[in-house]
Amino acid sequence: MNITLPAETLNLLKRVSGGNRSRFIDKAVKHYAATQSRANLRKLLKEGALRNAARDLEIAEEWFPLDEEAWESLEK
């Protein structure tokens, strides 16, 4: 595989790779993929929570009296 990097990036790679550019690039790509996947999942979860917030609050309010009654009966 051949890749072309800007001179500035290549100089940085030489400084930080410890002499093994292939291993460094392998780790960097894997790290990038893992962090982007987590960031994307976090984003999707947040969007879903915001989209369903009103519905979830309505359900919680609907069931609250039953939950409260159940807890009171356990305390007796």
C-alpha cells in the first residue's frame, strides 16, 4: 500500500512513531475507528433520548402513583 502524506505530517510521524511507522499507523487507525464508533453511538443515544423525552416523561408520570403505592406498601 502506498500513501501520500503532507511533509508536515510525515515529519510528525517520524518524531512520534519511534521508528516503526507501520505499527504506529496501525494503532492510530484502530484508535480512530474505535473512538469514532463510540462518539457516533453516544450521539445516536443522545438524539434518541431527546427525541423520546416527552414520551418518557409522560410514561413516568402515568406510572408514578403505582410506584409510590408499591413503595408505601413495602414500608408497612
